[in-house]
Amino acid sequence: MSPRRSYDQYCSAARALDVVGDRWTLLIVRELLAGPRRYTDLHADLPGVSTDVLASRLKDMERDGIATRRRLPPPGAAYVYELTARGRELLPVLQALGEWGGPELGERRPTDAVRAHWFALPLLRCLEGEGLLEVRLEEGDFHLFVGAQDGPVYGDGPAPAEPDARLVLDGDTCAALARGELSLADAVRDGRVEVSGEGTLAKVLREA
């Protein structure tokens, strides 16, 4: 484990960057907001990161109290990484960073990797209230725990229980939402997002 580098500045922003400013750290946090993840799953969903760098960042995050590593009970018996309460406090930081970076998205480049769940946090910014939301994209399905105070913020695949609402939309619409060019209410009204379900979330989205 390498010693933590520091800007040596008595400034809270500098101190924060001492901890999370290294390349890949905040993207690892993004992945761990989905709950406990195995090393192999993290590596698969962080295309471009080397195994050495990923292992080093995870060790640094453990040292700094952002993440922990634990062994699942049988029959899983695998090691997983998960955020601590301190690490989970980075959610609004990532949300603000994502909102600021929305205009930088532009059009998707041929070399750009994409995972369906990377749209989870931008979509979460568009939602209010509480409930389980399932989202279906061409790139895959994911679900959101809207208003969750602890535990996972989102997850890959279909919702683990009957969702309060289901959304069906395409990647272009999701990208427009992430870039801030389109509101979710307008997307629903324009027919770019199909809403189904009888929960409160579904009713709010249909009536917006």
C-alpha cells in the first residue's frame, strides 16, 4: 500500500482530493453505490482500469475508511467490497459532479464504453419521493431505490421485487436527461419514456 499523497494545503477541498482525487477512485465509488461488489465484477464494469491499479485503489479506500472488504457467508464464500457510511456520503458529491459534467457528454464516441447502470445516478437526480423503480434500456435493465437513506442506491438487472414503477426508454433519451437537455416530465409527456405500474412513483411521473 503506497503512502497517501497530499496537496499539503489546509483546505477542505484539498483534503477531500487527498482521499478521493486519484484516478478511478470516484468511479469505484459509483460502482459500490450498487451495494457489495466482488473484485471481478468491479473490474468488468470499469473498462480501462488495470488489475494493479484497481487493487491499489481499493486498498487505499479501505485505509481511508471509504470502503471495507468482507467475506460472504457460505455458499457464496467470496470476498466483496462495500462502502462505509463515510463512503456513502460521496453520493451527493458524485451527483453534483455528474450534473456539472452533463454538458461534457456530447454524442457517444465509437470508443466509449457504456453500461446501462451508468445512467442510474443521472436518472436518480430527476426523481423525487421514495420507492423501487425499474428501468429498461436497450443496453440492459437496472433498478433504483429512490429516496433510500442506507443500503444500495441502485442495482443491475430487473428489480428484486415488484417495483412501484417501470420506465422504458432508449439510450438517447437517457443521455439527453444526463446532459440536462430534457426533463423527465417532458420526456414522459412527449412519449419518449413509457411509464407503467400502480405505485406512487408511477402516478407522480404520469401526472407531472
